[in-house]
Amino acid sequence: MLVSQKKFATYLKKMQELLNDQEFIFDQTLLPKVMETELVVPVIGAFSAGKSSLLNALINNEVLPVGIAPETELATELRYSSEPYLLAIRPDGSQERLEVEALSSINRRSNEFTHLRLYLNSEALRGIAPLVLVDMPGFGSSLENHNKAISYYLPRAVHFVVLTSIEDGNITQSMLRKLDELKTYNTDFTFLLSKCNLRAADQVDEVLAYINDQLSVYFGQHHTAVAVGNRGGDELAQALMSLQPEVMFSNLFIDALKDQNFDLQAQINLALSMLKKDKAASEETARSLEHALTKIVEQRKDVESDLKERYSDKILDKCLRNVDKALNDSLEELASLSKNQHALSGTISDIIRNSLACTIKSELQDVSDSMVDRIASDLITTSNHMSELDINNNWSEELTAKVKFSLERTTEMLSDWSKRLNDSSESKNGDGKVLYRTLSTVLAVTTTVVNPILELVIIFLPEILKMFNSVNEREKFRQKLAGDVFPGIKAELRGKMPAVIDEQLNALMKKISEGFEEQINKQKHIIDTFNQRNQLQEALLSEKTIELEHLADAVKSIANEYLYK
């Protein structure tokens, strides 16, 4: 277990002990998340870039198949276990346990499973825990398998290891799109130049310098490539150690833990302030909160009524414009693939996903901020008593900041991803604890818009492209792309996207209103609880005040020890 993991777990346990039998609301789910979270690191690259060979070198075991047909690949997580075995994970979360030897044949059943988990008695895997490496399908795999894998791990990974073969000579346009998509999801990467044993040292240096220039131009000076040979296990191990797992793990939780501690201190301060107020003022404040809750419900109805007019159509138009621009900007690249429909389909799919992810995330962030500010502006006028709920006299601003914070962070960090694979079917179970989409962060909503649309692209794109198989001349194919294929794609997207966008906008609106309601109900709980102090004798009232002051000091002290050092 990481040092930061132990520290956060100890902090949360101490807080739970401190708050035992107290009236204050404290998120009990953070402790199991801290205890169970793993740092998922997919290894991506073109088919035959050497991903499996590199991972075999790391674990010193030729267990991962090399040279397998790309259309049959499944993402394979590598995990330590004293007892080697293989788990094949189905879309419904069920698992099939197999012998490790089945790895060479299980890919033929790729349509049955979402991904694999390979458990090996490997000191290398044991040593890098809690990092979990994932051998990803190559970019040349089937469109369905590639999209399935990248869509599943893209919003979940904390870092990516990216391989490009020295035989490519540079970072291809397709790879640049993949790297740009990682940035859209706020995920960093380590870049490896593979198969360097196939070139002379001076050639390796030349290609490495050119790739570093590309990385610097597109992603900043801190990104540089690492050269690895066919036995690059040591280089990969060093690259993984440089990731600073302690820092990555801390970054996953530290803001949430600090925010929770700050919120707890606010609850205690509110309780202390209620003990000092007379009954009439306390009751008026409680009524103001009730009124605020009513206004939130009214506001939600108002926003939902014009959601499509104000937001949905705007997002759709922006997405279609950007997809059209991205496709036309890549026209020459696509025209060069006229004789390879598989590569053409994959490239078009990548262009659409990259454009949609970037556009939708940006648009949803604007929509989210607008919705939150709209509700908050109405709450400001709810009652003058709201200023009494915050020691800084900025009740509405504090409330707004808390809701926005919850929408900006992804709280889905548990290691058992399989329970969250099939959002559509699992949503019927009503179990909010296991659904990725119910989080409704901006990132989660982005994912649940882009993924279904890409699934639709897989269905309609081959139909649009098959009629152009006979077009061999590059210029005529280029004209067909611009004149028929691109408009056909836009028409299909225009017909399919609105339902998906509307569904997720409603989910986002629901999450926002629930965020406000949660914060207000938390304050109302404190007021209702401590509004009974008039029945207390003066001595008991004094004792309760001292108890709360000591509790506030203890909460600050534990936070300073575990979160701010």
C-alpha cells in the first residue's frame, strides 16, 4: 500500500472515530474508495508497435500473445497473484475464470467480453502495485474492439504509456489525435519509441530528436520520448517508477478530502452559531432554507422546460460544425486510405470521437456553470437570513463553489470497474453506488454522450462507405468523401445525437439541483438539530458549546496532520 494511501486511510478512520455519535454528516464512502483504488495505466499504440512484447519483457514471461490478428484482441489488465489465472469480463459484469493458457484463444470470443484480467505470479507486477498495466488492442484492431477498449479506459486511466515504432519515423497524425484526446480527459502520458534495436544508434537519435520536437510543439517541453529495444522491460520499469504513484494517488483524493474537512468545519461552525441565536432567528433561518429548497425545485422545472432550446440545439450545432471541420481538415489523410476501408473507417471514427470529446466537454462545462449560476442567483434573494449561514457572509457563493467542485471532479475511483461497464442495463437496478453515469460530473457526462454516438458510428459508417469501393482514383475518392461521405455522416449524427444529448443534459440538471439540495439539507439538519437548545439548561448549553469548540479544534488538527503536511 502506498504511503499516501495509508495516510488518507488513517485520516478517515480517525475522523470516523472523532465523529462517532455526532450529528454531523461525513461521507463514509471515501474510506473504502481510498483502500481499494488502483492506478490504471493502459499501454496503447498501433498494432505491432510492440506493446505485448514490451510487457512480456517487463514481467520476464512470454505469456502475452505476440502477432495475434488485430481484429480479435481484447484489453488485458495485468495483476499480481500468487496463483496465476485468467478472468474474462462480460458486459453485465459476470466473469469466466480460465487457465492462463486460454489467453491465446480467448480473443476469438472477443464479442462476448469487454476485457480480460490476467493474474500472474510476477515480482514485477507485485512491485509496481497499485499500478495496473493494461495491454490495449492495437489501433489496427477492429473498429468495434478498438472503440470498446479506448472508450472504457479513457475516462478511467490515471496515465497512459504510448508506444510508437521507430519504423514509423515520426508521430503519425492518427497518434497525435489519440494524444490530444488524452489531454481532453485531463490524462497525461509517457511516450516510448519502440523497436529501436532495428536501427543504428545515429538513426535512433535522429528519429528521437524529431519526435521530441513534435511532442514539444503539441504538448509542451516536459514531454520527451524514451527509446526502448525489443527487451525494454528495464526501460519500461524505470518509466513507471518516474510516474510518482504517490503523487498520482494523492491527487486523486486530496482535493475531495480537504473539501470534506472544510465542509465539516462549516457544519460545526453553523452549529455553534445556532447555539448563540435566539429561537425566533433560528426558526426564521430554517424557514428560509425550506423556501430555498422549494425554489430549487421550481428552478429545475424552469430550466428543464427550455433545456433543449437553450442548450441542446446549440451543442448539437457546435458538434456538427466541428466534426465537419475536423473531417475536411483530414481530407488528404483520408483520401490516402482509399484502398483500405478498414483503416478508413477507423480513422474517421477516431476523428469523430476526438472532435466530439473536445467539443462536448467544453460545451457541457459552459452549460454546467450556467445552470449552477442561474440557480444560485435566484437563491441569493431567498432571504436575508442566508447570510447567517456562513461566517464569511457569502452563503450563495460558498454553495455555488461546492456544487461546481462536485461537478468538476470524477469520484469514480474504485478498482472494480466491471460493475460499471453496462450503464444502460445497470441503470434499471437503481443502484446509484455502482453506476458510472449517475455521478454526472462533466467528464462522466462527456463520456456517456460520446460513447453511444461512437457505437452508432460503428453501425452506420460501413453502410456509408461501402458504396465507394469502386472509386480508385484518389481525386475522385477525395471528391466523394467531401461531397457525399462527410454530409452523410453529419446527417446521421444530426438524427442520432439529440436524444443522447438531451438525456445527459437532463441527468446533469438533476445532479446540479441535487447538489444544491444536498448542501441545503445538510445545513437544515444542523439547524433543526440544534434548534432544540432552548430546552437545554444553561449549564448543558455551555457544555455543548465547549464540546463543539473542542471538536472543531480536533477536526482542524487532524486535517493539518494528514492533509496539509
